[in-house]
Amino acid sequence: MMATTHAFAGLVLAAIVALVAPQFAVVVALAAILGGIFPDLDLVGAHRRTLHFPVYYWLVAAPVSVIALAVPTAATVGLAVFLLAAALHSLSDHVGGGLEPKPWLATSERAVYSHYHDRWLEPRRWIRYDGAPEDLALAAALALPALVVFDGTIRTVAAALLVVSVGYTLIRKPLASAGEWLLDRAPEPVLSAVPDRFLAMIDEEYDGRVN
């Protein structure tokens, strides 16, 4: 799924909290966006492994959420929403496409790594790939609560994220082709710094080394 889709999923949680405790609206909205995007910061490394924890985020989020309910402050509530959004992101990658340069080809059986199970979880492909039409449809649906509940800057940010989602969907496949073209012409020093899974776009010998 797109990073923006994950952010909108987090904002659904934030919208629920904001309806119950409007004094935390801005805090939980920001925490939801950051938590929804945070796991994908491992994109340049071992993607969907280094910062993705389909089980452990929930194990931490549960007691933090209890603390937030018992002692509702901006810090506790914000941290709980951040962790819940990150947990939802990590788990939902399991139902998306595989970890490959062109996931619409469905060649990878790695969706997200579960440190708890010590193995890769296979892709369910309910959302075939990030930027797929159904991914955009899901992002739009998940964006609605944020657009209705929040106002001002948060609503503007949500609308901007939706525009980014539309743009990314339009260029998703051409972007992969452009990346393949660039890698095919990149000098060796540049290629040595590129993660193996991207090198698989230009050379099948890297397929077995995908992180």
C-alpha cells in the first residue's frame, strides 16, 4: 500500500479519538500521520523488515493505550496513536503485494517480515501493489473521516495527501520503468549503493539476494 494509505488508516484512529477528546485533535492527527508513515522509513535498507513489526508494535501499543486511557495527556494519547498507526501499517502490509520492484507481476512471496515468527509473511494481494487503483480507492475511503472530523491545517494536510495519492497512482508503473532505465545506465559505484531488490529490476542474478 502507499504510505499515504497507511497515513489515512492512522487518521481514522485519530478521528475517533478526536471525537471523544477534541482537546487532543491536533496531537493525535500528527501522531497518526507520523506513525502511519514511520515503518516505511526503512525503504532504503531492509524494507518491510527493519522498522516493520506486525506483532511487536501491538504488544507495545496495548499497554501504552491503557496508560493513555488512565492518564490522558497529549504525550500518552499521542504515543498510543503513533504506535497503533505503526502497528496497523505493519500488519496491513501482509494483505498487500509482494516486496519486489514490480509487484503487479506477483513474483515475490515476501510481504512483510515478522520478527515474532522469525519469517517473512506471504502477500495476500488484496491490494495488488502500492499505487494500484484499489489502493487509491482505499486511500480515498480512509481519508473521509479525517476530512470530516478535522479542520484547518489537518484537513489541508489530509487533502494534500490525497492529491499525492492520486499523482502516485498515475505514475506508479512509469516510475518503475524509469527507475529500471536509470539503473541500467548507472555506473558501478552508484549500483553498489543501491539495495539488492532494486537491482533485480535490471539483472535477474540479484533475485536470490533480495532483502
